[in-house]
Amino acid sequence: MQKQKQTAKRPSGGSKTQQPKKPITLWGAVIIAVAIIIASVLIVGVFSNEFRELLTGGNGLEVCEKEHNGICEKNHAPNYSVADLIDFDLEAIGLEIHFIDVNQGDAMLVKFGDEKTMLIDAGTQGVYASGTAHNYYHTAGGNTVPSATRNKYMNYLSSNLDGNHIDYLVVTHPDADHINMLWTVVDTYSIGTVYANDAPSVNSSTGSLYLNDKIKSEADKAGGNVGEAIWVGESGADFKDIFGAQSDYTVDIFGAGYGFSGHSSNNLSLMVTIEYAGRRVLLAGDAETQAENAFMAKYSRGKDIDLLKVSHHGASSASQQSFIDFFDSIGYAVITVGEQNGYAHPASPVMNRLFNAGAVTYRTNRHGNIVFFVGEDGSMGFKAEKPVPVENNSKGAPALMIA
Ligand SMILES: [Zn+2]
Ligand SMILES: [Zn+2]
């Protein structure tokens, strides 16, 4: 079938009558100019962050398109991907890092194959009532932690540990959300070696002195629950290699030193690096800018990080841009953070930095308990209590969530 060609026909017949040309009036010119300006403004407004900054008088990131519990998710939310579940050989695991969901706080368990176990922090900020964050600061014995939270945590430990011994305990710093379940741990388990800082005056109100007294007295008494205590950072910034060259695992504990002034317990945070089977992990505690700077000045191992435990629950006083940029790559990130935490953690600028770095991000407030596995062959994967989408996978890396 032949397509009919439609052509516009000039009306036939009749001669064209020439209309006299009208000069464009001044008002016409004004209307055209205004229309052009409005069109330009709309086009620029839609496409330019800079223009938005002009309108909002601040950083373009402040323009929030989606909020979640008061957290702006402008830049990373559109890049969620539903986690594709992967098959993973859990029989040949050489390294497990458990990020235990304790609401707002840090509580990690590291298992080095069948050989050694390490606990890094044992804290929580407690429960939340009416959407309000409650600070459960330390009192002797950690009695202010709600028993339900403590029981859940202790049950998690007992179901993931054989026996009642833990080889290493790393106390990153003496803030309540990192230590206030520690007493129960020390009373329940025997500890081989404690790594902590012994800074004398920082944050004693939240238990630093009590913590160290407790550790010291346990370490000193015959038959006590703590074998020995090693203070990290006492004589300035340093790394302690705790397994030695013969081990399959390279584990360094970094202390930034005791020299920071003011309320700076976060900058006392010990940071832990773990290398195994070609994989590299950095657990950054609550280190803020000063500690990050000290770390960068001393760090000499590889700069491709497979997993970053984001510092300070994603606070904007940490994870400075130069720290993120210091590494050649950051494959995956875990943020330990409570729902409705009252601090708006994780902070939008930090999430945006992780987004730009393409660091596929897991969060305890969304994924619940998160376990990172490294196989003996260097394969890796995550097991999440709640298999919900990951964030910040702007470079298209797989979520590596294990079925
Ligand atoms: Zn802290
Ligand atoms: Zn903290």
C-alpha cells in the first residue's frame, strides 16, 4: 500500500495581497525580552545547582528533595539499588566482622577464622521514647543501659562465640555509646588483651577513669578477667601490629595520641586496620578531623579499602573530604547508627562524599545486624539481618548481599 503523501497546499487562485509591514512596538519588544529572561531562568533553575545555591543562599546540597527522619537524602537516595542476593561459600570463611545493631553506638565482633576473636567496643546510647534520643551515660556497672538492649547484645555474643573467652578487646574511646555494656562483657567473658587509651583527663565524666581503673584492676589481679592492658597512643601517634608478620592476618591498631585539647574523646578513638586474603578493612571508631589527619600522616599500607566502618556514625565532624580522598578507592561502607538518633546521623555531606566515592553503603538502622565475610580465597560478601537496598553505589558495584 502506498503511503499517501500529504502536502500543505497553498490556496489556489487569487493574487497574494501584500500586507503593509507593522513596526514592532516598544511594548512588543519588552514582552519578548521578558519571555526570554523567564525561559532562561527556568532552564538554568532546573539544571544548575549553582543557581539553586543562589536562591537558597547556601550550599546546593541544602536543597533537600527527600527527607528521612530529618536526614536529607538528596544526592544518594535516587541511587538506591535493590540488593541482588549472591551465593557465597560460607564454609571457607577466613574473616568475619559483625556490626551488631545496638541502636546508636558501636559494638563489633571480629572473628579471625577459627583462631582468634576480637571485640571492638560494646556500647549503645540506649532506647528512644517518643522519638527523642536518650543519653544513657555510664554509671558504675553500666546499669543505665536498658536490660532489653543489653540482653539482646549479650545473646548475640553468646550465639556467635564459642566458650567464654575473647582474645582481644579494643576500646576505641570512652564515650558511653562505645563502652556502656563493657562491664557486662568483662564480667561474663575472660579477655586476653585489652587495647585502649589511657588518656588521664578526657571525658572522665563518661567513664574514662572508671573504665581504666576497672581494666587495670582486672589486669592486675590474679585470676582476673583481663590478661593484660596495652595503652595505644600514649607516646604520640602510633600503629601497633598485634599479630606479627607470621600471621595470615595483618591487624594494626592506631592511636592518634593524647595531645588533643578540649572535649575531644572522639579524637582519641583507636582505629583498626585489618588485612586478609588481599582485602583491606578500616574501622575508624569515632575519629574526627584531628585523628584522621594523624592517621593520614602515619599510614603506610595500601590505599584501596574494601570496607570502611564510617567514623562517628556518619557525623559531619568526621570523614572529611581529604580523608575520603586519601584512599584510592573505598568499595563498601558500614555506618553504625540508630534510627531517630537525634543527631541527624548520618550527615548529608558525609553521605554525599561516600556517594561520590562510590562506596556502597550499609547501615545498621536499616539493615539491622550486618556481617562482613571474607573467604580464604579473598571473596567477600555481606549478610544483613534485613535485606533492604544499599545506598551510594554510584559506580554500579554489586551489593554483595548474601542470600
Ligand atoms: Zn564518641
Ligand atoms: Zn560514638
